[in-house]
Amino acid sequence: MDFLEDIDVDDEKKQAISQKIESLVEEKTGSLLQSIKKLEAKRDELLEEKVARESARREAEEAAKREAEEKAKASNDYKQLFESQQREADNLKKQLNELNMNIKRQTIVNTASKIAAGLTKDTARAKLLQEQISQRLTLVEEEIRVTDENGNPTVSSLDDLTTQIKTNFPFLVDGSQANGGGAARTQGSAEGGRKEISRSDFDNMKQGDRAKYIKEGGKVIDD
């Protein structure tokens, strides 16, 4: 070591001092290297922990994102399923209502047709009677009821209604007209306040006109 050249000691002491200094330098250097290695190990440990924390944070964020997406999808699927089931239920309800209405109408028509068939053998007159009778029938709790002219249920029976139909529409009922079912014709005029028309002319009238004619008390006579 150069600085020992200036020290006034013999060579033996200089050598001893030099060795001592080298030993101290080597010891300090080794200690410093150990400290550096420890610091580097700690640094690496901290870096690994940081990387692990970042990885865990990213995984947690991705898991939360996936969970939110799954919840949103499940919620949307549930909404679509609910709306689909609601539409299906509404359609079934509509079909059921239509079915019940058809059953009601068919029951009324069948009953009216049966009564009309018992009043006349003529299919055209039976059709007119069936229309008039149907207007006076309704279905209440699966039971045929007779209504008044305003459609309100009454206590009248089907026999009562049949009697009323015979009274109101005698010209449509077999055997209810004079001379064996053929009354004298008064074309285009009134006789005793009643208008008369031949069966053929009556059959050629529109359905609405026929109903109006009957309602006004018009009389149909056989040709």
C-alpha cells in the first residue's frame, strides 16, 4: 500500500500493518457483500410479493367481472324466461276464454236449434226461429238460462220461452196459420195491421231484412 511508504517504521511492521489492513478490508468487504446479498434477497422477496399481490388483485377483479356478467346474464335470462312464460300464459288464457265462448255459443245454438226443430220442419223457418231463440238464451254456470229482451237472466223456463216464440212468431211455426198453414195473401198491403209476404219472397230477402220484417210483425205465408 503506497501510503505506508511515508510511515517511518521498519519493513516488518509495514508488512504486518499491510496484512492487517488487507484483512480488515477483506472482512468488511465480505460483510458488505453479505449485506448486499441480504438486501437483494429481500428485494427479490418484496418483488415476488408485489407480483403475487398484483396477480391476486387481477384475478379478483376478473372473478368479480365474471360474476357480474354471469349475474347480468342470469338476470336477463330470467327476465326473458318470465316474459316468455307470461306470454304463454296469456295465450293459454286467451285460448281458454275463446274455447269457453265457443262452448257457450255452441250450447246456446244447439239448444235453440233443438227448440226450433220442434216448432217447424221447414229448414229456412227453423233457421229464423233458431236466431230468435238464441237471442233469448245465455249460459250461467254451465246452465242454459232464458233472458229478457235486454239480455238479463230471468226465471222463465225453456217451455215458457217456446210458448212466447209461438205467440210472437206464429207464421214461422208449423200448424199455427189458418187453412192448414196457408193464410190468404194480401200482396204489398196491410190486413188487420199485419203485412204479408210470400215464402219465396221472404226467403229471397237479406237476413237483416228478414229479421227486421219479423220484428215489425210481418207475416210470411206459403206460396
